[in-house]
Amino acid sequence: MDRTTALLEGGNSGPGILPGNSAESLLVEAIRGGGERITKMPPRGPALTDAEVATITRWIDEGASAPADEPAANRTSSAHWSFQPIADPPPPACKDVAWARSPLDRFVLSRLEDAGLSPSPEADRITLVRRLSFDLLGLPPACEEVDRFLSDSSPDAYERLVDRLLASPHYGERWGRQWLDIAHYADSNGYTIDGGRSIWKYRDWVIDALNRDLPFDQFTIAQLAGDLLEKASPDQIIATGFHRNTLFNEEGGTDPEQFRVEAVVDRVSTTGVAYLGLTLGCARCHDHKYDPISQREFYELFAIFNSADEPVLSVPTDQQANEMPALEAEIAQAEMRLEQVDVNSGARQAVWEAGLHKNFEGFAFLPKAAREALAIAVESRSKEQSKALAEEYHKVDPERLPLATRIAELKESQKQLKASITTTLVMRERPEPRETHIHLRGDFLHPGAKISPGVPAVLPRLVTRGARADRLDFARWLTAPGHPLTARVTVNRVWQAYFGRGLVATENDFGLQGDLPTHAELLDWLASRFKETWSLKSLHKLIVTSATYRQASRPRADLAAADPENKLLGRQTRLRLEAETIRDAALAASGLLNPEIGGPGVYPPQPEGIYRFTQQAKFWGENKGAQRFRRGMYTFLWRSSPYPFLKTFDVPDAVVACTRRVRSNTPLQALTMANDRALYEMAQGFGRTIAGDGAAGAAEHLRRAFRRALARDPAPGELSALAEYFSLERARYAQNPEDAKLVGAGGGSEVAAWTMVARVLLNLDEFVTRE
């Protein structure tokens, strides 16, 4: 703090000086020592003399005027590449220009040529259609789609295939799953109790928004601040569920404010990962150790999200929305009629009371207060006594009962209708913003200096609509023309999905500790193209139609020696399918897949005993019909006990934002594919599909089954091996009809044998791999 302006602004504990008030100034307390708010300064070496302290004290009391030659404070800046404006470099010159199908390819080819390497040849057409289908839809291609592409000899056949896949409603599911990882979406609250929550309407909004190709800037604004838009639609409010995927602690004895603060911290960290590629959470307790982000700036971002409430939004269907007002109106009319009946009930009540007086035993059933009131003359009763007796009469008033009964019926209908209406978790700005303070050492119980909403000074200035920045200002800032990070981070994450690693390998850290881009100019060129329209589908098409993407993935000795990590992109990358995609591929091959889109989470078969080690047993109402065979992304996700099949194949835990899934390779995965109850059921379905496809002879059955699983025809050796295996299995089950009935789910020896063949196909490494 070597400038007056810095002293006035102060640090995490507040302003260093209060002009005109040295007695309350932290600086004076620090140099004198003995105060409770701050330790004595300097911490080492001789203390200031009394004369020096007196001079500083007098200067503060006289107004703390700054020297005329004091330099102005400089806005924080950084030479780090990611904080620089996004450039729009021209594609470089290359020798083998004919290989390039897009300017994108020239950036890749130039680096390969500089290294003395060449790109790989294009993959065969079957590999391309299978690769595209998995990458764009998360599903294997149908045999009909493969045949359609193979028979299309037009020059734009590949581009037309890409367009068909991008137009599929399953595109939103596949890429929605990617975004939901970042949002750490789940169907439960987390922590040890981990109660269920209803937020699937947000998941469905994401799918729909991506299918509509909602521009990414609008996609961002709706999720961070949809409720603040003018005349916000229900869909825009549902979108704010992005930041309601935070955990909620339901344990007794917890401090609600503590976990509200934790949720706001999570929102800052998630936003940093999702849009900025920065580890903002590292600045919660202290200034970031590596990046130019101070603790004060962390809490300026915290302040942006700190003034949001967390309501539950009812989302009725059109029919429910029409039924509720009509029901409420009918209840209101009935209550008005009932009130009129009660007003005119005096004469009838007097007759009732007279009858009770004639038969003292007749009012022994009345409560004590009513009996006491009955013994007092009408004109002498208190209001409470009159009310007590009137309430008892209303229970037997013959004119009142059918109205009261009708109201009770209507209110029960209203209750049931309300219970049937779907709800979802959303954000809503408070009328009056909360005060935000720095949390000293990250502890919300130790507030420091008061903070206003803001953004890190190393990034462009935040433009506000009013005196105080809010979530809408911030969301628009993220996608403002001069912002250097959002487009880069987003493009890099999309690239990572297609090639296994991003152009920046540390996709969640674009800071000083992150990796440098392998192709910095390509990253900026792609980001520039993306910002022109913010169209994700256009970005996907740009990448998947490139020669770089269309390369074969076969290893090459020269690449392995010169570029073992394939950073230069001399070939495509062979990737194991993601957890949900493996399940979906098995469902599709078996013919069991239910392609329905959206709706509440479902409960496919899972092993017994999953909840023995959780604090509370979870509901798992195993579906029996078509819902049993929904896509993996619709499986109800308990944070404390995720669906075992998905967890085995590295589905993230939904506790924090996940920008890249790990791809492990464990024996448990092989055992699960072979023995999991749900997978075995899919093999049985696949067996029935093979047996009933109308093929002429076992060889044709095998060929069709092979194509359903792998999109290609079997090689002669593969076909003969499968044929031999099928013959052995058919003979075995013909001799053991009871086993056949069990294995084939009642389908006999033929279906049992095909089921075993199906198990072989579903357990091939090629089946779970995208080439």
C-alpha cells in the first residue's frame, strides 16, 4: 500500500485509513500495536518511532491528502497468453494444400510439416459413419444409415450425413450430457442424507436448447440470469437451474447460512471452470498463488451470485394450468355460499340449542367450552363462547353439510393436483441485495471488508445497466466481444471431445499453471469463427468435416517416435465410449432402446444391496416396461450411490463441475459387461432380435448381428469363429432345455444360443470403442 488510493481502498480487513479519523484507522492501529483487529506492523525489525507515528496520525486527521506527484494506480494486467484478446490469424501456408478440406486443416498440417511428419489417410467410410454417430448422437449408427451413406456416391455425401445427424433430436442428448457434467447435475441433494430433488426440467431445457441450436451467448445468459430478463419466459427461468445443481445439506443441527455460502462459492467456482477456464476457487481463502486473481476479486464475483434466492418453481402442463384456476374459482364460490349459509344460521342454531336444553344427555358429547356456552344466555355469551358453540352447530347444520362436503372434496382435488405438478429448482434475484464481505481466511463467520459486485481486473471491464452489477450484467460480460476466455474455453472443450485432449490439455486451467496451447493460432481462429454466430452446431460441423477429424486412428511408428501423445494431430484418437454411451449402444444393438426424450429420471435394473452402505436407503422402483430401456442419461442419479454400471465406467460424482471424464481400464469393467443384470437382459433382447430378423441361414444372421453391433461386416475368420461358437451353443441348449429357457428368457435353444452370441458381440473391445 504505497499509494494513498491503495490505503483508502484497503485490504481484506477494510480501508487502511479513514481521512479525518486516525483513531479508527487500521493503519494507525497496526503501527501502534495492541489492537484487536490487526497485528502490529512491521512484523519484524524496529517499530516506528513515536514521532513518526504522530506524523502519520496528524496527516490522517488533516484529511490524508495525497502528494501531487503520486502516480495513478494501474489496472492489473498480465502478459499471459489466455488474457490477451482473441486474434483472427490467417491460415498458414502449407506444402500439401490438397489434403486440407478446411482452413482449420492448414493450421494442423503446417505444424506436422514443420516436424517432418504427414497426416494419416482418411478413415474408411464405415469407421467414419460410426465415429460421427457416436460423436454427434452418442448412439451407434443404424444399419440403414450405414447403407445410405455407403451407397451415396455424391461429392457432398459426408456433409449430408453430418447435417442429418446434427438435425437428430438425439444430438441434444449427447451434447447435453457433456454440459450436465459441467453443471454437476444430479437428482439428489448430496451430503450424507442425500434426499431426492426434482430438477429434471433443467436437464430437458439443456437438451432442447442444444437441439434448437440456441446461440451460446443466449444459452449462457438464460442459465446465469434468465430470471432477470425482461418478461422472462418459464423456459428462461427453468434455465437458471444451472446454478441450482449445488449440494444441499439436510442434516439436523447444521447452519443453513453456512451451506448457503458454500452453494454461492460453488457457483463462483463452477462459473470459473465452465466459462473462464480458471481455478477461481483457489482465491477463496487468499490471493491466488499463481493467477492474477485476488481474494477480494473472488468475493466481488461472490457478490454477483450472493443476492439470489433459491425458490422452487411449479411447472404445470397446459391442462394442469387450466384446471387450477377453474378449481380455485369453484372453491371460492362454494366458500362464499357457505359463508352465506353460516350468516343465516342463527334461527336454525336456536332451534338446535332448544332441543339440547330439553335433553341434557344430548349435549354431553359437546366439548367443555361449548357446554359452558350452552348454559349461558345468548346475550351474555362472550365472542369466544359464541364461536365455540357455532362451530359445533356447523358440524350438524343440515343446510351447511352438502356445501362443506363439496368444499372438502374440491380442496382434496386441489391438493392432489398440486402434488401432481412437476417442480424444478431455479434462481430468483432478491428485491434488496445481500451485503457481501470478504471472508477472512475463507471463513464466513469472520467478515472482512465490504465488497461490491465486480470481476477480476485482469479481464475486460464489466459494463452494468445500473449502479450495481447483477447476474445479467455478468452473463452478458462473459460473451461480450472483447472477452478473451469464454470462446477459447468453449471451443477447446468441444475439440477435446473429438480428439481426446484439448488444444489446451488443461481444459479447466487456462491460467499460469496450465499447459500452453499446442496450436495457439488454431484455437484463436476457431474461437473467432465461433464468436461470429455463437452457433455450437456450426462449430461441430466445422470440426467434423475437416480432414483432421476424418483421419484414421491407426498407430504409426513415425508418429509414435516423434509425437507419442499425438499433440500434433497426425492421426485420430481411439477412445473408449463414455459410460452412458456404452449402455445406449447395447440397448440400440439389442433393439430394446426406448428413444423417448426427456422426462423424470428412470430406474433400470441394478444389483441388490447398493444402499447398504448409505446413511439412508434410497428409493429404486425398478421400471418394468419401456422406461427400463431409456438412455443412460435419464437414469436417476443419487449422488451418494450412483448407478453402479455408470460409475464403473467413470461417470463423474456430480459433486463438483467436471470438464473432462477420466477413462480408466479395470477388470471390473470387463466383469460388468459380462455379468451385469441389465447387460445380460440386453443380450437376451439382442438374441431375440437376431433370431427373429428373418435372415436366411445362420451365416446371414451372424452378419446382420455383427453389423448391428459394429456397423461392419465380419471378416471371414470372425464369421467362421462365431458360426462354430453358435453351433456349439445351439447343440448344448438343445440337450438342456431348462437351461435354454433360463438363458433365452423362455425362447428355447435357438434364442439361447443367439443370446450367447450376442454376449460375445457386446463384450468385444471394438464394441465399446470409438475408432
